[in-house]
Amino acid sequence: MNNKSTLVSLLSCLTAWDLIISLLLAVMFAISPQYIANGQLVFSGRTALLLFLYFIAFLGCGILARFFMCRSSRDNSRIAQGVQRFLNKKNSLILLSLFMFLLWLPVLIILYPGTAINDTWGQLSQFVYTFYSSDKIQFQYLGDHHPVLTTFIMGQGIIPAAELTGSLQAAFFVYVLLQAFLTCLAFSYSLLYMYKTLDAGEGFVLSVFCIYSLLPIFPGSAQTICKDAISAWIFVYFTIAFIEIVRTKGEYLDKAYHRDLFILFCWMACATKKVNYYVVFISLLFVLPVIRKNRKYLVGLLIGGVLLFNVLWPAVMNAAGITGGGKTEMLSLPFQMTARYVKEHPDDIREDEYEVIDKMLYMGDLADRYDPISADPVKGFAFFERFEDSDYADYIRVWISQGMRHPGSYINAVLAMESGWFSWTKYYPLLDMSWHNQLDPRLFSEEVTVRPAWNREKASGYQKLLDRIYKIPVIGLLFTYGLYAALIPAFVICTLLTKRKKNGIHGWVGAMPMLLSL
């Protein structure tokens, strides 16, 4: 292929969506550093230059990536033939999972016993008080701020093992090993699905396998003991099943066991992470118009899910005395907008508005508590036990009214909060347990949060190694928030939007779970 034909081929990959999304990304990456550093934007010539350079870079990289994706995916090289033989083995799923797990194992051992985040200590305490403080189950100690199912999974997986081994850290490690293997199993299943069903090439599958196995972000996340690590591997199965429903125009659900599995994936995804409730059911709403078969089944699943999570489960919690989770978590962004408004326009708050905001967020030091890139200092004062539905309604009314008067404050609040996802800030999971405010010393000794002497130095060295790799040009990009939260999803979006409807299949609908989860 000569230079002219290569250029033509590259330009043929360019679409209006590439231009639009590359421009949006360029704007966000150019302005985000200022919001992260100062909480506000002062547009300058340097900002404009960064915007232009990012636009050219994102557009060029996207076109090149899609160009190579469009090339023949299958080849006859010795490596490709070896990958083919391996992936076509009858037990390839288990072998692939074990191989990936063995590549993760050194990291898991170095980070022994795993990382229980702050919220996890609260959930473990709830589990102990509920099931171990009396001869009877004491449901009143349970709270639904974090999903009850994840509290039960972590508690049942850790506390009995701690009693058996006599060591909470040993129990943590056993739990981490199981969680990591289940994650490897889900990732391996996705690789085989891409290869056998979506006809991805051996090189592509091998590349994704290397990403899963070698990038420290994945084992680092899998060794974290929290609801997100439980939900992550479950969400992989839900997404694959959802894509199959779209790809087959509903025929995937013809088989009873596929229907049963999809119900299970939907329920487990929603029950292990609350935001998944919105991701799952909004995704189902999008798929209904574009499939022909089993539409009634999905409508029934939607109605059943809404009744389960909005009627039946609240009734069960009320009967058992389980504390509800409240609505404040959903209001993090509106709370940030209100706090910024109070900080920037203190003289424009009417008396009735003051009372409503004061009841919800405490006006006394609200302006001082406002952190442009973190909602915790603001929403942490919104104790859901104090509120009635009318309080939320009053707050929303004030929020809308103030936003109409000074929309600029709201826009800046949103951009500041979202700026972290469009940055080259280093991303790595929590790798120690120094954050353990919710640890109950009556149940757990603080010594549990300190790694044993034999691996303490190794774990510290591992963290320093990640820091050094992050500083290496280009390679360091693999450790950034922006790559995973913005650039890769944007590339998927652009690629799907460039695909025309083929055989009645709307490819972009299959990406709805990913898009909504952002």
C-alpha cells in the first residue's frame, strides 16, 4: 500500500463523531488541571494551545487505532496458531483463568493480606453485631447504606474463616484469593466470548489478555475488599449477556437457562452495587425498541425488578428493622452545586432557601467545607435518618431556583467534580489499610491493619515501583484516570457510532451498560 492509499484509508476512518468527541475530550483535558488545582478556570492562551494539541492527538490516535482494528484480524503466524490451539481447547476457560491468576499471584502475595477500605470495616462490624452478638439474629444492626448482600458476602467469607484460622489477616487473604480468581474467571470468559462469538483476532485477544494480566491496576483492584470488587466481575457477565441479547436481536433469550442466568446477573449486579440498578434497568429500556424476540420477557423483567427493589425489598427492610440507605448519595452533585452557590453568592440566598439548605447541609460552615473535587465534606453532613420525602422535595425546589439565577456556579461545580476523570492524575487502587476510621476496636484490633513484618517492606517497595513507572513518559499513561475513565470509553463510543445498523442490529445499544456505568 503506497503512502497516498494509506492516507486515504486513514481519512476514510474519520467521521463527524470523531471530530465532536475528540473536541469535547480536548476541552475537558485542557481545563481539568485548573479545576483540580484551583477549583476554577481562567482561560488563557496556554489553555487554548493545550486544547488544540489534545484535539489533534486524540483525533489522530483514534483514527490510527480504528484503522488497525479494521485490518484483517486473523493471521497464520506461529504465535497466532498457538493462541488458536489454546483458545479452542475444551478446558480453555479454566486454563486461561489459572494462567491469569498465576500472573496476579505475586502481586497478591506482596500486598498480603489485601486491603479492607474504610467502609468495609463498617460492614464487617454490622455483620458481627447482626449474627454474632446474640443467640438471635439482630437485623437492627444492619444498614442498607452499602448493599446488604455485599455485607453478607464479605462477612460470611471472612469472619468464619477468621474463627477457623485464628487470624483475621489470614481470612482476608483467603477471601482475596477467591475474589481474584472469580475476577480472572470473568475476564477469561470475556476473552473467549470475544474470540469465539465476536470473531476477534488472536492478536487482539492476546493483547487484551496481556492488559488484564500484566497491568497492576487489575490485581490491585481485585485485592481490595469492598463492594466494588464484588460487583465488578458480576458486571462483566451481565454486560456479555446484554450484548448477546442485542447481537441476536433477542434470540439469546430463547433458551431457558439463558433467561435464568440473565435474571441472576441482573439481580446480582443491582444487589451488589446500588448504582447498577439504574445502569441495568435504563439499559433494558434502550434494548426494548431494537429487538424482535422475547420483548415481553424483558418487559416482565423490568417490571419485576422495579417491584423487587422499590416495593418488596423496602418492605422486608422495614419488617426486619434494617436501616434504609436514604437518598443523599444520589444528591452528591446537586449538593456540590448548592455548596458552590453558597460560597459564591451568599447574599443571594432567600430566608426560606436558607432554612431548607440549613436543614439538609448545615449552613454554618458549608462554604468552608466545599471542596471542588470531593463531595464527601458536604454530603457527609446530610444524615438521611433526619429527612422526610418532603425535605428532599423542598431541597430540589431550592436547587432548581438557585440554578436558574446563577447557572455559572452550577456549571463550574459540575466541571470541577468531573475534572478528575479527564486528567493524567495517577490512578491506582488503595494498597494499604491506613484509612480505617470505621474500624470498631471492640471487635477488631488496629494491629490487623498493619501488614506483617515479612512483607511490609516488599509492599512499600511495590508502591514505590508503581510511582516510578508512572513517571516514565508514555508508559505512565497506563496508570492514569483519564485513560480508563475517558479515552477508552470515548474510543468505544466513537467506533460504535460509526457503525451503520447491520442486519437490523444496533451495535451502540450493546454498549449502554458501559456508557451508563461511567
